[in-house]
Amino acid sequence: MRWRRLRPHRAPTGEESATRDRERMVAEQLESRGLRDEELLSAFRAVPRHRFVESDEAYGDRALPVGSGQTISQPYVVARMTAAARPTSGWLGASVLEVGTGSGYQAALLAEMGAEVISVERHPELAADAAARLSAAGYSDVQVVVGDGSRGWPAGAPYAAILVTAAGPSIPEPLLQQLSTDGGRLVMPIGAREHQLLTLVERHGSDATSRVLDPVVFVPLIGEFGFPAE
Ligand code: SAH
């Protein structure tokens, strides 16, 4: 007689199926497009994106609304941006500024990799919701602050990395000033309101070099060093 392992017949719980959705997202959207950094891929497997963006398509290959007319980029763009901003000495303990908290998802990924994150959001309601989601998901060390992030957040400077997740016409001067002089990296979409180029700036001393990564579409950075409010 052969023994068969009996498996209980039950539907997977929401969390189990979310875990599977994340595995698939990482394999199909990130690894297959050439992203290989294991630390980054693990963070994408760990952070519950569905708790930040409330949509049936939380793990889909697309941008999604996050409230107040704002959107979060598709996972691949979030990953590209995060990979480009990685400090030479790694994320662990690195001080990082995010401009544009939105849902809090990007901030959670950075915190998952061990960064010390300050995230600035101009909409107070979005900031409050994001802070609540971050705490509920176990990322209560992320500091969410309300303000015009186009001016940066001088209190936490210098930053090893600055990620601007909204698009501006040019790199805001205060952000360059708040970037570490020792290889600090800033990633931001630069261009018109409707379409931009994801740009990486690296600072060494008083020198800053920049490189264009990908064409992208982000919501506008509204503020003193961004676009004017409509
Ligand atoms: N990184 C977010 C998505 C950001 S969407 C996430 O992971 O979900 C862009 C965000 O930038 C929006 O929430 C918008 O309100 C915010 N924003 C636009 N201009 C800003 C400014 N000057 N300072 C801070 N936040 C700004």
C-alpha cells in the first residue's frame, strides 16, 4: 500500500495568496527585466504592497491610484529607481530622504532594507494615512513629515540617497545641497508635466554628475523648486 500525504482542502488565505502574488511579481516583472540585486528582490517579496495600495491589482504591472489624485508607479519603475539610488555602502543604516510619500510603499521598501527614512509629503491626509499603514506593517521607524519636499528636509541632511517620486522641471537646488558629498545619489524624474526622464545624480564634493536612465511618467512635484500649483 502506498501512502499519500494528505493535504487539507482549503482555500489559501488572503495573506498566502498575496505572498504568491509577490513571488510572481518579482519573477515576472523584476527578474525577467534584468533586476538581480537580491537585497532589493527580497524587499519586494517582503513588503505587503496590497496593504499600501488598496486595489485588486496591487501586484499588477501597472501604476495605481493612491488617493488625492496621486499615483504610485508600477513595481518595475519603483525597483529601477530604488536600485539606482542604492548607496555604495548599502542601505543598512543609510540616511535616506524620500520626497512624495504617497501610499508609503516606497518608504517601506527602503526601511525593509535597513535605511533610516525620512519621507516628505505635501498632502497632510496622504501623509497621515501613509504613516498609519507604515506602522501597521511594522515600519514605524519611518518618519513621515508634511511639507514642501522640493526644499528637501534640512534637519536630516546630509542624505546618502534622495528619491524624488514626483516629477519636476529640474533638480531642486536644496536637494543637491542636502546630498552627501561622499557619493550621495539622487534619483528623480525630470522634464515636462506630462512625461519625463528618470535621472540619476551622483555627488562627489562640489561636483555633481548626472545620467539619464529611462523615460517615465510621474505626477508633478508641486512646490517652490518644482511646478507651480495649477
Ligand atoms: N512614493 C509614493 C508615490 C508617490 S506619488 C508611493 O510609494 O506610494 C507622488 C507624491 O508626491 C504624491 O503623493 C504627491 O502629493 C507628492 N508631492 C508632490 N509634490 C510634493 C512636494 N513638493 N513635496 C512633497 N510631496 C509632494
